Amino acid sequence: MKFYSPLTAEFFPNEPDLENESYNEYEGCPLDGHDLLQYADAVDEAVKKDIADFNGDLMQYYHEDDFVRSKVVSAVPSVEICGNKLCGCLTVELKETLLDDEQTVLCNYISGQYSDGWGEGFEQRDIRVDDGTLAVHFWQEDGFKMTPSFEKIPKPEKNSLRPKMQLIGQDGNIFAIMGRASRLLKSSGQGDKAKEMRDRVMSCDSYQKALSIVSEYVETELTPSPTPKRNRGDAR
């Protein structure tokens, strides 16, 4: 299950246009999710580096002993392109479906993490891009809302060395693909393979090579089909 929320940012250009009325020397230029599309890869990478310090799971700071605690396995923040804008994305792994009031409790908690917890620290980290610096906000005083969406993540088959993962129709950003594959490998008890895959992807020099590497560890549409075994009676 995923929850999407708006992203905003301040942009400080390397060469500011002093005649631009939206530019402020101290507050930069305000950007919304549409504007942030051009910086999607940089923001995505910055989030992944930031959450690596605590494994990305915001639920480790949730201390209530309630149904939300018993049903939610993990809640990991990221960014995704949704429609024609870059959005905040919270991927929630569940043991059981959350009721409406439990979703509200979870969203209220995450709102606090975005405004005063993890998000407060993240927005103070400069994100360097080619033409300047970004400060990205997962929470806004006006207009903040978390919208639930359900994603069917294929569960790995028992005793399968390679979990199945769909590429077609999903986010094509390589960091998003790598993150999904990593979570699948970890959930199937292959944390060492997840790390090995990430290291190889990060060191390769092309998008297609990266996809091929991911498809070695999880079964995707790009994974070669196994060669059918010949029957004894087949001609040689």
C-alpha cells in the first residue's frame, strides 16, 4: 500500500535572475511537484541516501501499542512521479488491511514525521543539481494531504530463488526499480543478494545494463525464459 502526498521546494540557482519577481535572496524560488519533475532523479537519490542511516522505516519511531502497530510492518518514504508531478510516496508493508480510522491514525503519525521528525531534517539538507541547490519539503502548512493507493506487489513463491517483479506499467525510474527489487529480495530472506544487486546497479554505466542486472536477481519481463528440457525421444 502506498500513500502519496505533495512535494514543494525552494530552489537557489547558481546564477539568479534578480529581475525574477518569484526569486528571493533568502528564500530562493518556490517550486511545486510539476517544477520538481526535472530534478526527480536528484531528489530520489537524496531521499535514499538520507534514509539509509535508519533503514528507511519510520515505524521504528512509532511507540503506540495499538492495531496500527500490530498491522504495519514498515513505512518507508520515497518520491515517485505520479501523473505529471513529483510526489512524496510512503510505501507501507502490511500484515493486515488497515481500517479507515487506522489509516487516519497512521497518516497523522506520518504527517508528524514529515513536519517535525524525519522530514524536518531532510528539508535542511541541500540537494545539489546542475543549475543550483534544492531544499525539498515533504510537509506543507497549507494543502498537505496523504492519499492512499494500493499496489499489488507480487509475493515471492516459496522456495523460489528469484521473486517475481513487474516492470511494465510501473515507475521506470531506476532507483524506484532497484528499491522495489531490493525490498522483494529482503522479504524473501535474500538481504545479501539485495546489497550485491544495489552495488552492481550503482556501478554500471547505462540504464539498460541496470535493468538487466536487476533482472538477474528478480524475475521480470526482461529475465530470459529457461531453455525447455528436451525429452529423451526428441531428435538431436
